[in-house]
Amino acid sequence: MGRITAALTLGVTALAGTLLLGVTPAYAATEQLRLDFDATPTGQVEPGPWTSGCFADVATPGDSGCIAVSAPGGVSRASRPSGTGTSPALAFPATGSAVVQVPDAANLSPGSQDFTISTLVKITSGQLTGGANLIQKGLFADPAQWKLQLDNGKPGCRIAGTGVNGATSLLLTADASIADQGWTFVQCKRRGDVLSLVVDNQVVKTGSGATMNITSTAKVNIGAKGPGLTNNDQFRGELDNAVFSTN
């Protein structure tokens, strides 16, 4: 319980990560997207499964993330411990495909700015797949992408864009799986030329070469590449608090 409470303190997480990297001043985040999944999707009833409906974007009122599926996929209500009670979360399907999609907007492409992607996830060893996408904007083959993933239970982060010498990319993957570990905070952050992967408030991987322009016209997809795609990298576990922020 203490681990989750600490993980949810995003401001402290950002500051701690900054200090670990020796970067000053402390990072001041501006949330561009936050889907907390607390409310029932529009037009639906609890607890699902839901094949349509939208969740409001808490960070940018008026924006939303909408459910798209390919049968027999759907998302349904889950919950996680929070303080002395519980907080609503989402469960992604065991079969079929389901994704929450946020339309493209200029504030969701960081360009050359520093940025952070984070979420809380829970997955069991029985739900693991070789590729599971948590939050992404853009596909692997696209000229620009930011992405949090969970391949074989190992958190990872990939960015791609345009550097001084043309197309470039950077991938970080944790050494250990988080399967059967309960709710786990996963974060990817760029600070200047350094990309860091954070798992439960611990920086587990860093890499240089993060200086690039990341500008994409793709939707933000949460839980998979998209609905009904071949090799969809569908996430099969539970997820809460999908956040994208810039400086």
C-alpha cells in the first residue's frame, strides 16, 4: 500500500528522478493528458465490459479518450488500493482487442521539450505476452513515436524522432518482470539528452541520445496499438492513471 501511495505522488517522483540525474532546477511538469478512469464512460453502466464510450481528460477539459474494440474485446471496471480505500481502474480483455484512443493534438507532441509518460499497471504471469503496449503516440514504423510498453512483463520505453543527423530512436527495457508484483508505477522521462525508465520510483535504466524532435499526428493509444490490428501488442492486465506531461 505504501508503495502505491508513494508512486502516485507524481511531483515527488519527478523531483526525485531529477535529483538522481543531477539535473537542476527541479522539473516543473505541465500535464497535457491525464485519464484517471474514475468515471463511467459516457453512455455506459458499471461495471462493463464496455465496447464504446469516452473518458474525460482531467488535464485538458473537453478532450477525452474513447474506447475502440474488435470483438470479443472490451474494457471493464477494475479497482486498486488507494489510501484506506480503493480507486477505479480499467481491466483490458483476455481475448480480442480493446484500446482507449485520444485524438491527436499539438500539446501531445513534445517536439524538443522534456516530457514524462507514466501509468500504474497490474499484470499476472498468466496475462503476459511478448508485446504489450501501455501508452503510445505513433507506431514503430512512423517517423516519430513516444511509448511505454510491457514486453514479457518487462517495462520499456521507446522514443523516435528527428535528430541533427536525421531519423533516430532510443529504447530502454527493464531487466526484471513486474508480473505478479501487484500495482506498479511505470514512468518514462526525457530530460535533455537523457532518457530514463522508472519502476516504482527507482530509475532502472538510462540512456543518452534522447535529443530529438518528436512530432506525430497519430492518436494516443492506451492498451494496444489500435483496435483489431495484426500484431496489436494488446495489454491484457489492469491499468490506471495514464499521464503525459511536458515542461
